[in-house]
Amino acid sequence: MIPDSGAISPLRGLRQRLKASGRHTSRQSLIGALLLMLLGAALCVAQPWLPLLAAVALLGLLVLLRYLAVAVVVGFVLLSAFRLHELSPLLLPLRLPQLLALLALLVLGWRLMIERNLTPFLLAEGKLLLALFGVTVLGALLASNSGLALNYLLGSWIKVVLMCFACSWLLQQQRHIDWLSWGIIIAGGVVALVALYNSHHGLELVEGSRVTIGRSYGSMLGDPNDLALVLLLPFSFALSRSLQRSQGQWLATLVVLLLLAAMLATQSRGGLLGLAAISCLLLVRRFRLPRWLWALAPLLLLLLLSLAGIAERQSGGAAESGIDESALGRLYAWQAAFSMMLANPLLGVGLDNFYANYYFHSPHWDGKNHAVHSSWFQVMAEAGLSGFILFVGFYLLLLRRAFHLLSHADPNGWHLACFAGVVGFGIGGTFLTQAFTWPLYIMAALIWAQWRITSENGYANCN
């Protein structure tokens, strides 16, 4: 059957218009190219070095995007997690986090949209993390102090979540995981050296004896408890590597000693508790020691407390009878966190709002606000009951996945380090406030990346 000409004419007219539009677009492109060539020629006459400089910059950017994508993202994660730019006030004007953040976004955009060789995947705990992120976004918008909450959301938390997924997607080979793992060890060693330098010279001390970094210029490492939890992350990786007969064993052993000394200098009981848990877990697992040796863990903790000089602390030391001031302050803070959850069960008081709401929910007011000093109670207060359930579920699923990886572990791999690190966070984080910062989510990225690599080798089912 031959269609009538009335049905064909609209199609023919559309084709003609598309051809005319194509010719018009081609003409515009040609004119644009000629104008760029004329501009380039004019620049060559006026400043001969400018086109050469632009070509070198473009070539460098292409090399960076094509061959150094993983290095850029790993560098950004390490700089942000360990606050390397805050180790000295001389580094602050360089704005290194902003520069690396821009490069990391360029790398992700290039790999996702141009090369299209980045395959996103989402595991069960990743879905819970996205749900937790959604709860915190809504909570930030409805927070009692939305300015504080939105500032923390846009300045830190969104980067943590984005880079958690980005790292798990970008780390596609075992050597990429090695890069990040060794980067964690080396960055931890650098932070430990700075902490020991400050301790030796009496700089940036709190309560007369507890070391910090950058407290005088507002660094996030200016709290000894936060510094202790940052040091826990590299400790699990360095100790795990030092117990293996492999390349880099002696370097890892040196970093372990530096981290141990720096941790003792913080005099953080929560940090030392996490350190004892990591040490016992790695030693028992590595040497197949009988499980009754876990009974010696309290003795190890008491030894660490003695070496750290906890009894000499101005708060929480031996001079205070009964429940010391530090422990009592934590109990009051946890009561306040529980009260905030009851008052705002769905979304909590909002990110970074615990401190601002302490006065209204604390059963005891001593004239100043206090930090919550617990990652679990921090989530309870700032994300509500819904956020707390999601966070606990995320942590337990991540812990289970890390444990399952151990049955397929490469003797020279990082599976045990990640598992010990997650356990150390769960124990040390009970007394330290790090729920919405980097350590746990770096380990999540490594666990997910190792799970995918293992599943591709046929050892696991990546669901």
C-alpha cells in the first residue's frame, strides 16, 4: 500500500528543517573555530608563551584525568581524613582541600561521563548509608540552628559520603587498595610525629599534659579525643602489616611505635580502649592464640592506662574520688543526647547541633555546654531514632561483610586490618565523637572495593 502524499509531506518537511538546522549549526561551528584560531594567532603575536602555557596545562590536566584519577581521590581522602593541611599554620593559606576537592570532582565527572569506565554499585549497607544521609539532610533543613547544620552538611558530611562511594568504585585493582592502605599508614605516621613533637616541646597541650595538634588555630585535631580516634585508623593497618612477613614490614613496625607513643600522649581513655581491642584482635587472629587469652585484654588496657599517665590528668585522674569529673560529664552528655532523641525522634536536633542544644536537655548545668563524647549518642541526638537505627544497621552490616571477607583473605591483603579497624571504631567510638567524619567511611570504601574484587575472582557474591 502506497501512503498518500499528505502523510509524507510533514516528514519531508521535518527532514528538510533538520538538514537546514544542521547546516546552520555547522556554519556556526566553523565560524567559532575560525575565531578561536584568530584569537590564538593574536595571543602568539602579543604573548608567545601564553599558548604554550595553555597547551602544557591542558596536557597536564588530561594526563591527570586519564592516568592519575585514583591518586587524586586518594590524596583528597587522606588530606581530609588526617587534616594534613592543619598540621602547620603555614599550610592553611594554600587551600589544599579545596584544590583537591575540585580535582576529585573533575576526575569523577571524567570517569563517569567521558570515559564511562566507572561502574557504580550499591551494597546493602550502602543503601542504609544513603538513607542515613537523607535523614541528616532533612534534619539539617529543620534543625534548631539550621546554619550550623547546613554548614557541617555542605562543608564535611556530603564530602565524606560522596568520597566513600567514589573510592569504593575507583579502587578497581588490588594495587589501588595498596595505595590507599599505605597512604593511611604513612599519613598516620606523619600525624603521630607532629603530635610527639608538640608533646616533647610542650606545645598545644590541654589540661597541662594531653597533646593536641593545631588547637590554637582551630584545627579539628585540637581535641585530644578526636586526635586519638584519627590515630586509631592507621594503627589497625600498620599493626596488621607489621605482623606479616611481607614487604614494608619494618616501616609498618616503626609507624606502630610512633602511633602508640602518640596515642599515649593524648591520654584518651576511649582511644586506648580502641587500641587495646585492635591489638588483641590482630594478635589472636594472626598467631591463632587460644581464645582464653582474651581474658588478658583488661590487663593490657590497665598497662596502657598506666603508661599514658591517666592518673595524672587534671580531669579523670586519680586525684578525683568516686566517679571522676570526666566520666560524670560523659554521663550527663549521654543523658542530654537521649533527651534530644525523645524530643526529636524522627530527625534529631540536626548535624553539629548537640553542643548548641546541650543547655536545654542536660540534667546538670555547670555553666558551659559540652560535647557528646560518643559516636553512638551523637547519632542518637543529631539524627534521631530513625538515624540511629540506620547507623547501627549500617555498622553491623559493614562489620559482617568485613568478617566474611576474612574467610577469603589474601595473606598479604588488608582484610584483617579493615575488620580490626571497624571493631576498634565500635569500641573506641563509644567514648569518642566521630560518627559523621572520615574514619569509618574510609574503611567502608576499602571493604566494599575488596568485596567487589573478591567477588570478581569468584569467592563472594556481591549483593
